[in-house]
Amino acid sequence: MAEHQVDAAVIGAGPGGYHAAIRLAQLGKKVICIDRDEVGGVCLNWGCIPTKALLHVGEVVRHIEHADAIGIKVPKAEIQREAVAKFKSDVVNANVGGVKTLFKANGVTFIRGEATLKSPTEISLKTADGTDRIVATNIVIATGSAPVDVKAWPRDRETIINSDDAVNVSRIPKNLLVVGGGVIGLEFATVYGRLGAKVLVVEMMPQILTGTDLEIGKTLGRILKKQGIEIMLNTKVLSIEKVAGGARATLNGEGTGSKDETRDFDMVLVAVGRRPVTDNLGLDAAGLKADDRGFIATDQQQRTKVPNIFALGDVTGAPLLAHRAMKQGVIAAEVIAGDRSAAFDPIAVPNCVYTDPEVATVGLSEEEAKAAGHEVRIGKFPLAASGRARTMNESDGLLKLVGDAKTDLLLGMHIVAPQAESLIGEGVIALEMGATLEDIGLSVHPHPTLTEGIMDAAEAAHGKAIHIINPKPKAPVGAS
């Protein structure tokens, strides 16, 4: 048995964990980082990075399919599945290797193993070589999340799969059923649709991307349907059974005319959400307890009720986003190093959906703003009116700003467009700085760019847009 004495032990080497470990080392702390799998966690190995590599492949396929529209004749794209999988793996390995290099350069020790808390300062680590004992002044829990598996539809990694399996691209099905119209389901619907599969997305709620601005969700849904992805809303998957050559699913709801409908698929992707990985950690032995859903409560400094134990990222609750975990990891490290002022207190956290086109949102949706009691002022700019979008042969999309009619403060920004994940940065800064719609409209944006559509949307909110016909002001209540 090996024994390690450290200032801090970080359990989990995903985005939150490796940020915490590296910042702790930068601040002079002796750090050990543990993960049951690989450096980079879900994000680098099975989530953010591999899915975006596959989505890029799909985007290239789309450009090839539409090249004729801009005067380029090219043969039909031929998908080489193994080469696509290799590209994805090469991207993953490069990113994982980068984090390993950063660990080494900063003096972070990484050990692969299964960690179990034995006390607030002791960890038992089961490795391939035996069991190690780690004694740490501080412990950071950053174990992330995992796909929710539905017991009624046992995962076999071949016919019934989850998102971890989907990134392996072991085969491209002819017919794919995606259960769940959230971020993960729609991203993989886009990936496999581009690779040649006929895709059906079934969502039991009235809209895809539940919780996103309703108009934005509807806009994306319309675009995806034009791309050939079938979407059923208000529809439930009653059963899934394996049959020769695939699976047979029975559906019922709005999408089937409220009648049971049975369809066959080569593959079923279950994408109904994620759960925190806090089981088998030995929380009780450390004086901690997760809530009924498995999440660990923390304060703004990421400290749990046990003063020397911190938690961050997906294990602390929604939103389950890598960039949120990254910032929380830095905060936890700085607090451990003695910075009493460090705190995770953002005005808003952006969310991005890497469909094609992308969706990016930050702040309140129109529905949330109204529910919170705001009298809203809306500014919208359709992508079809953007000169830059036209040069890209892109016309489907929307930029939408939600403001407070009384104060003119920006409350939220919502985008469906190419490069939305980059455009949304302006909304993050604007919200953090307390910008008004007028501030955004007065700011000179470069032309021709997609980002000037944000300026146009802000101007539209005040009836001053140049590149679209401004909506007529609403008549006062009671006016004839």
C-alpha cells in the first residue's frame, strides 16, 4: 500500500477537477488528482470534445451537399466510418494529452483509480496495483455526471445505446430513434442525420430544448425538420423491445395522432438526461450526504457543510455545463489557497447546443422574464436579413434579445445561427456589465459580420432597425 500526504486531493479529472488541480498547483499546493477513467473526464473523452468533432464532420457534409448552390460541383460525400471515428479519437487524444502535459508542467500528480472517502481527510484509492491511502488537508469532489439509463430498456451498447456509446460511431444505422429532445439528443440527431441515418426524435414535452426560449426552440425545430430530422413532440415511448436486426418501439402522443404506433429501428439512443456520480464515494464516512437526486449542496465558495471538503461541477446541480465546472474549480482552488473573497457568483451562465446551426442562450428567456414580473421589450433580427449570412449561404436562424421595458436592461440573449456559440459571448459580457438594449444598439459592430445582427436586434427593440422593417408600435390599451 502506497501512502500520499497532500495539501489537496481532487476526485475527478474532468473540466472542473483538472481546473481545480492545476490552479491549486499554481498557488503552491501539493496536489493529487484522481479519476476512475482518463484525464479530461466525460467532457474530453465522451462529451464536449468528441461530439463537436463529429458535428464538424456533419457540418462539412452539409456544405458539400449544398456546394452546388454557390457554384461548386462536387461528388456526393462518401462517409468512411472508420476514418471519421479515427478523426474523433485523434482530437480526443490530443486534448487529453494536452491536459496531461499541463499536469506535468504544474506538478500535479495523477493517479487512475476508484476513490472512496474514509473520513474528511482520508481517501482509500483502489488502483490496478492495489489500494493506496491518501491523506489530504482538503478534498475536492468533482466526479461529474453520467447518462441516465432507463431500466425498462436495458442498454446493450449496440442496439440500445446511450451518449457514451454514440460517440464511438461503431456503426451508422439506417433508422435511428432518439428518445429525448434535449441538448444531447438533438446533437446526436444532427451527427447521425448528417452521416446518413434517418432520424426520429421523440420528446414527451411540448417543445424541444425544454426551458429554452420557446421561439428559439421552435425556430431550431423548424430548421431540423427541413434538414430531414423527424421530431415528435408531446409523445411518449411506451415500449422498446429488441427484435431481429434492431429494435421495435411503440409510440403514442401528438406525433402519432394519439394512437399507438409501432416502428422498427436499427438503433435506439436513449438521451433522457444525466445524473450526478456521487454513489459509492463514501460520503457518509466524511460527514456528507447527497440529496434525493444525488447532488451535493455547496456555498458560493464551493464549500460543503464539511469545511475542508469542496464540491463542484455536475455533482452540485444544474446547469450541468463544463464551463460552469471550470470556473467553480478555479474558485475552489483559490479558496483553499486562502483567498477569502473568491466566490462563484455569475449574473448568468451561457448554454450552447451544437446542432447545425448552433443554439446559444444566456440570461432569461421571454417566458422566464414575464414569469419574473418583467414588462418585456423584445428585439429580433432574422438571419435572412444578414448580409454576412447570405455570403455564407445561410438564411435560417434568429437573434433575439429580451429586455426590460422600464429600465431597458438586457435580460437575455438567444441565438440560432452558425457560430452562435461564439456570438453569445457578447450577451454574457453585456449581462455582467449591466448593459441596456440601447447600449448594444449604440455600439459600433463590424460589417459584414453575424455579430452585427445583435446590434440590429437591439435597434429593432426600439423600432430603429435599418435592415428589417420595424414592427409597428402597439396601440395603447383602450385606444380606438
